[in-house]
Amino acid sequence: MEQNALTLHTVCGLEELAGHGRGGVTHVLSLLDPGTPEPETFAEWRAHRRRTLRFHDCLGPGEGLVPPEPADIEAILAFGDSLAAEGPCGHLLVHCHYGLSRSTAALAILFAQGEPESPAEAVIARLHALREPAWPNARMIGFADERLGREGSLSEAVRRLHALQLRVRPHLAELLRGLGRGAEVDAALRG
């Protein structure tokens, strides 16, 4: 995807979607849990192009969990390629359940794809400025790191962001461990 193909960006959760319906959104990337119904609010929006991917916000397989896989990252990158082919798209909205992990990882991936010369730290700083409480899914970022040839730099930048988030919000450590995301917490604390 060429740089500047994405001109406006929004990251949000399901509960915030209704507030963006009149915001001129032209493209939507929805990252939903398997079995979650399509958000009804989209029926009220102006015409827009949307791609939906379904996987859980987890770091690996588990009972009842469908983790993000390399094919999901390929689908995100293909979506980015289609945006680039259209030219400037206007306004891209990326959402997941809470707007913190899958959606921020997906937007970071799209930024990294569109700005291959930008250092990973700058890509993640841009994402963080856009969505301050961002906690990008490390599994998604790891797959993108490999696919985009970033040699671990995206993963390292996200680890540093996770460490910052834990300093600002120390209560997240226990919450994330309870959600099976302890590997991200441990990596952030080791850094």
C-alpha cells in the first residue's frame, strides 16, 4: 500500500460505532469474534466499503478460541492493497470489540505496510497518538513483522508500548494475565 492512501483514520470499539456513522467513513475493517453478529449500526451509515475478519483477541489456540493466523494478516494486507489501488480513500475506520487490541494491531499493520521506510517506533507512536490506550495484539504484530520483513522491529516497538501502558495503567497486568495475555505482560516487564 502506498503512503498516504489512508487520509483519515479512526479506531474504535463496538459501542463507539454509532457515533461515527455520520463522520464520512468510506472504508471499514471489522475484526469480530467468531459468532458475533454484524453490527446493526452499519445499516444506518452512508455507503462504505467494509471487510470483516473473524478471530478472537488471543495469543494462541485454546478451548473455544480461534486465534489470529497468518492468513488473517494476509487479508489485512490485501485490504490495504485494495485501498492503495483506489487512491486516497477518505476515512478508514478499524474496529474490534473494544478498540484496543485487534483493531490497533490491524491499523499498525496497515501503517507499516503503507510506510515501509518509516521506523517501527514511528509507526507505533503514530498509532498510540491516534488511540492512546492501544494495546496491539502481539501475535498479529509478530506475523506482520515477518510478512513485511521488519525483522522484529514492529514487535519490539509494540513491546515498548505495552511497557508504557503498564507504567500508566499497572492494573492491566492482572487483567491481561486473566485473559491469557500474560506473555505480552511478561515481555513488556522484561524490557
